[in-house]
Amino acid sequence: MALRGIKVIEMAGLAPGPFCGMIFADFGASVIRVDKTNAVPLDRLSRGKRSIALNLKNPEAVAVIKKLTNQADILIEPYRPGVMEKLGLGPKVLMESNPRLIYARLTGFGQDGPYAKMAGHDINYVALSGILSMLGGSSTTPEPPLNLLADFAGGGLLCSLGILMALFERTKTGLGQIIDASMSEGAAYVGSWLYKSRDLPVWGESRGKTWFDGGTHFYGVYETKDNKFMSVGAIEGQFYKLFLEKLDLNPNDWPQFSESPEVRRRELANIFKTKNQDEWTQLFNDGSEYNLFFFTINCPSRWYFFSFNQN
């Protein structure tokens, strides 16, 4: 495992911090999670971790953290700016004792700035980043994709990337560093391509009318006869041609870039309602060379397909 021998201390928090810690555990690091003494056991991201419960208002508990971090490579903390300093566990104190320590701070708005000490959740961070304005249909309010963009992609995942970069840098300098991971900035970073491609045809229209959010008939979600769903992503010309062949539709009557995509979507919606999900799956996944970028939309009970969800 790539991170075997790396020692991580994770201060318990909501999903982003535990997700970051789980990534390190998944790749071989030894992760100790520090829980509150009265914590409710609701976290589902503790895979591969050991845990210890401490009351950080107790000086003896603070001493335990100092002892653990003296031997650790990484500390992950999700608290508002200033909390760890008040506990006597700020980076100045811990990194003085262990200069090789990588001190990762994962917050909604970063350690400084006008929003730094404000409370927030994924939807607030995605809103501030600007990405939320681009999500949702043309006839609805902006809608976030659950809490995936800021909490997990822009938060826990990017924080882990920053830590890994610091580990690499440490091989050259011998020193740790502070990672200031902001979920709002992280969400904006994940959305970099969206910002920089706004002048391209794929995003040339308003929300709900672009290639990737319901503005075309060849890229979207369709309901089946048995009230399940299929995803279609036939963007490339050769795949769109095969898509039409499978549906027995005349290419002359179905140009890919139609002037009336709403009409085409309604017509395809009616077609997909004629068969069950399994029937459509069998039709498109017939063992041929191409799969047409056509897949079932699995419900959570079927996520066992991925091995990491089996543990």
C-alpha cells in the first residue's frame, strides 16, 4: 500500500474530514480518529481507522493529542479558525514539537477573510463558489447535487491532495507545512473547467439548456416503463449514429443538433417508456464493441458493484 507507515491523527468532525481521513486509511496509512466522549456513532467513514474518545477541555486529553502528534505525520482538523489555538493545539505549538508534521485545516471558508469564522454547509459553499448558479433545470431554482461538490470533491478530496503534495515536498525539505483547505474555494477549483469553457458551445446557453444539463436529447436521463431510469451520453457522432440504429430511428429525421431539442427529448421520453430498464440494458449492452455510453442509473442498494462499498 502506497501510504503504509504514514501516521494520521484525525480530529472528528462532519463528513469532509472523515472522508479525507478515510482516503489515507484506504491506501495504507495508520489513522487514529479522535472522537468526542459523548459522540453519537453516526459516522460511516471510519473504515480502516482506530479511534479514541477524548474530552479536549481536559488538560490531560490535550496532553494525549500532543503526544500522538509528536509521532504523527499528518493532523487533520475541521474546526473553525482559532478553536485549536484555544485548546493549545494550534500549528505553532504542535509543529514546534514536530517540525515534520503536516497540519491540515479543512473549513468552509479558509482561515482568513470575511467569511472565515462563519458557519456553513455544502450548499452555502457551492453557492459562494458560483457553481450552484449553473446547476438545475431551466424551469427550477438552482439545485445542488446532494452535498458532493463542496463537502467531498472540493473539501475532503482536495484536502487529501494538498496533504499528499506536502508529503512529497517533505521528502526534499524534511519539514511539514500547514494546509489551509477551504471547501468554497475547493468547489470553485473543481468547477474550473465550467468557468473557462463558458464561451464554448457546450455551455453557450442558460442553465438547463446546455449539453450537460438537459438542453439536448442525446445527453440526459430517461424514465423506463418500470419507473426506473437510464442515462444517455451519445455526444460523439459515431456513438449518436449507433444510438439511433439501436432505436431504429432514421438519422435524416433525427439530426444530432436539432433546432427543437425539447421536442426530441419528449419523443425519446415516450420511446423509453415502452420497455423496462432490463430490456433497454439488454438491447444496448449486446456484447458489441461499443456500449453507446448508455447505462442504467443504479439505486444505492446496487452500489455494491464497487468493491470499496462492500466493506
